[in-house]
Amino acid sequence: MTPRTIEVRHLGRLPYDEALALQRALVDDRKADRVGDLLLLVEHPAVLTLGVKGDGGRSHIRAADETLAGQGISVFETGRGGDVTYHGPGQIVGYPILNLKPDRCDVHRYVRDLEEVLIRAVADLGIVAGRVPGLTGVWVGDEKLAAIGVRISRWVTSHGFALNHTTDLSHFDLIVPCGIADRGVTSLAKLGCEEPRAGVEARIVARMSEIFG
């Protein structure tokens, strides 16, 4: 197969609704071959996002509406898989917009590949992370380091991963993260990693290139 080329766009801090609209437009462009494969790297202001399963995770929001409003935290329905999660400052959010045709048309494989990208990227920083059988994401012990929730339409991907870099982990107390009550969350900073954001992103890009050819 011809090697893939993935264009990386560093978007800085972008409100969640703007990033969602951008993804939708780029997915349409990718389906029509107006753009090639993309990786959007972004940081969001504090926000809770819901998946598509059941109530999307709304029942897993612990905080009252008034509490969220007082902290300026919005709630968005996203159209991705997964449960409720938190995005906010200090998090590295990646949205791959890839056409998986013709040789990668396997949803399970795609999610495992995203996990592998992040496992290898943080290994470059001295962090030993892995998987938990039956659960999605990247874990260090019983604590989730990165959440993954994807959408695939006609084999074009959107949404993606959220890696906790210097994230304020107290915000996860507002929810049952990803609907999993008996496990915690962690961040690179909590694990003692002092690598700046640009360095972490560079490792993600390198490993993305490696895994996706």
C-alpha cells in the first residue's frame, strides 16, 4: 500500500463547539477527497461531553446544573461513542480525521491503534501505561491517563483521544469518568512527567506516523 500522509494541525485553545463544527466540515471534505488525512491537536476550555450510548452519560454527571454554570462548564452532546468525559485546560485532545479505506476498515483495530499511539508516546517520556481488559483508554494501574471516544462515518473517523497532561484532575469529580465508578484518573504531571506540551505532542505525532504508516 502507498504510505499514508497525515497533516497535523495545531489549533491551540478552541471552544468545544467550534472544534465540533470544524470536525464535521472536515469529515465532509475528507469523504469528498477535498482534503487528505488529518490530525487536529487542540485544547478546550472546561466542558463536559456526552456520548451516544443510552443517555450519553448524563446520569453520570454528579454536579448540579447550577454548580456547572457557576464554574462556566458547558455540557455538549457529541455524536461519538463512549460515556461522559471532561475536557479542559492542560489536556491534549487529538481528533484524527482519517479515511480507513481500503485496508483498515475495522473499528476495534482503530481504537486499539489509538491506544497504542498513546502508550508508545508516553513510554518515550518514561511512563509505563497499558490497557485494562474490557475497558477503552490508556491506563496506569487503576487510573485512566487518556480517554478515547470515536465516531466513524463511511469509514472516515472523527473525535479521538484526550490525554491528561497538566489537567486539573479535581474537575473529574464532577462526573463518573466514562461511567466507571471504581477507577480513578491521572495525568502526566501527577506521574512526575515535566515534558512541555509541545514535546508531548511531538511524540504523539511521531507514534501516530509509526502506527498508521
